[in-house]
Amino acid sequence: MSQTLHPRGVFSAALTPLDADLMPDTARFVAHCQRLLAEGCDGIAMLGTTGEANSFGMDERKGLLEAAIQGGVAPHQLLPGTGVAALTETVALTKHALSLGVDTVVMLPPFYYKGISDDGLFASYSEVIQRVGDARLRVVLYHIPQMSSLPLSFALIARLRAAYPGVFTGIKDSAGDFANMQGLVKEFPGLAVLAGADPLLLPLLREGGAGCITATSNLVAADLAFVFRNYADPAKAAEVDAAQARIVAARNRASRFAQMPSLKVLLAARLNDQNWTRLRPPLLPLNAEETAALLTG
């Protein structure tokens, strides 16, 4: 495993708690970030799909990032999502992160228009990089075509890396296609390929992957961290297998019903704090029957 891969490690796709007015609950969020780091996460990938980012406006997103840093999370431990549909807002969110000392962001493609060509995606990413104009910037591309409807092709990735050396350093692959992750590792030495599904961390590490940004880490961060740190140690093989089994079981449990509300129900039960069950529409909480089945299953 190359030590130059960046970012590298276990990053939690952190859930975002909401208050009674369905606004981001910064105090609970900061406590959650600190808890995840204490459990072994290398960092927090905040304001992504699991964090309901696209239900929040710019001021809310900026405020949550500021709260995390003010709450003691180091800027280098944060991977905020800054890619939105509007070019100028993507630039503004990225500049804001850099202004706080955060140098690595996760960037969705501009996802509203469908059927966009690689030329269009390249033009969008290129405009962002040029308008941000900061040599510190590192970008983790976000490949999640089931949500964005815009797959990031190998040709596009190669073009971006050639045009902006040292900027596009990683990719979060949430498509669930392990063969695509294997291909990325092989095709792009030095690109940090991060699994977007918890059970794929272990097989991806064995292929030369850099780690993960995953949702179930909100519940099983310690097991993911153990796998990451010990997967190559033959003496720890049985413990790694046991941790992997718990990871798979947790992922399967959280996927029985809609994932985000399920994760919030399970975290609320773990913390004995029902405030965690709130979601911002259009996402809705589980109903009573689903909640009971999830908690007893």
C-alpha cells in the first residue's frame, strides 16, 4: 500500500442530527464527530448523501462545518461535501472550506441535468478549480450514479488528473460495483480509491484501495478501523474476519428499510436519544412498524 495516497483511512459518512425545527443540531453533530474519531475513524466525511447534504442550504452547510472545527475537530480530519448543482455555490462552499483550513473536499458532479457528456463534466470541474484558484485544494471525486445519474468515466478522471496534477487525489466509489473499484486502483496509481459501501472496505484494501467513506460507520466505526489497521496482519486474521462479519451484519440491518432513517433509528437507540430520528423532508422517518421490526431484528 502506497503511503502517498490521500486521503487514506476510515472516514465516516456522518449523519446530521436535526433539532425540533428540522435545523442542523450543531451540538449533537460535534459530539457525534468526536465520538466517531474516538472510536477509530481517521476523519469525518460530512455533508454527503448520508448527511442529507442536498436538503441543506449554503448557510446551513457552512455553519455545520464551522461548528465542527470550533468544536475541536481538526480541519485535516474533515472531508466536507462541496459539490452542488450550481457552479458558483460549489465554488463558494469550496472556498469556505479552504478558508477554515480544510484542504480536501468531496465533490459531486453537477447533478441536475442528465445525459451530460464528459466534456460538460470536465468543463464544470475545470471552472470550479480555476475559480477557487488555491493550490492547497485537494478533491475527492464522488461517483454515485444511482443518485446523480452522472457516472464518472475513467476517461474523465484521466483528463482531470492530467489537467490539474495533484488536485484530484481521490474518488469515493458508491456505485457498488467492485470491478469498477478494482479498475480504478489498477488504472490510476496514486489515486485514493475509497469504498462507499462498508462490506467492500476489506476486499478493496486487499486490491490496493485507500479506505472507505461509509454510512454504517456511524454504528460500527471501531470494527471498520480495526479492519483497516489490521487487514494485512496474519496474526489478526480471525479478529479481522469477525469484525468484517459484524460490519456486514450491520450494513444488512441498516439496509432492510430506507437507509438514512434506519441509521438514525439505530443510532438513537444506541445513544438513548430520540432526537436523532428526525430527518428533513422529503426524507421521512420510519413508521412505527418498521422501527419496531428494525430494533428487534
